[in-house]
Amino acid sequence: MRKNVSMSHTLVILFCIALMMLLLSSCSQSVPKCEGSKAVDAVIYAVGQDIRKDLSGVAGISGPELSDEEWRMFRAGMVITVDNMREQGFDQGSGKRTCAGNVSIQNSGKTDIIPVTYVIELDSSGNVKTSVSGIEARKKAPVGPLIPDKL
């Protein structure tokens, strides 16, 4: 009889430990590293949205904003990458990580390389939130703003 009680105690303890580990792992989300895929994807998305916004103001595009189809057609020929990523600082209190890197935008045989800084943090839902500065340099780059002749 004593052996069964001991076995059930062991199972209960193991179950409690597993449950605590599961709960702790779901609560301990941390801000991604500068070179992490979530951070890089967020920077690429922000750059793409900035380009989309600029294209919406170009004459000849139907309506005040690019349709999803127009954007997909243009974006299909564009390659945006982030290179030379490095951490500039991490604020433990606010959970913000400040990073720098080079955004490379290739389109229609042209390439712009723009140094940017980006701040990575988690919003209240635990989603990655990234703000990028330096994208405006793309509009002043010698190669041009990478807007195609025809869409």
C-alpha cells in the first residue's frame, strides 16, 4: 500500500513541475535580438509599408492608395534585406532594444543601401513592435526612390 501512495505522490509532483514550467515559459517572453527573425521581418515590413505609402502618392495609380493587388505586383520584383545588424542598447526597465543595421532595397536593377536604427519591444499582447528611423533617407538616395516607370 505504501508503494502506491509513494508512486502517486511522485506523479503529482512531476505533474506540478511540468505545469509550472509550462506557465513560466508562456510568461517569460523576451524582446527579440536585433538579428532575430521576428525583428528583421518587422523592419522589412515597416520599410515595405513606407514604400507602399510613397507609391500611393504617385500619379497614375488608381485611387488614393495602392490596392493589395497593385502592391503585390510591385513588391514581387523587390528584394528588401537587413544586414550588419548590431545592438546599440537594451533598457531592461522598458524592455526596449535599440539596434542599427543597413536596409538594402533592390528593384528594377537598382539597389539602395540605407543605414537605419530600429527599436524593438513587445506590446501588451506580447507581439513584437518595431519602430524604424532612417527610412526617409531612401527618398534622398542618389539611386532614386525605386519607383518603377510603369506599374
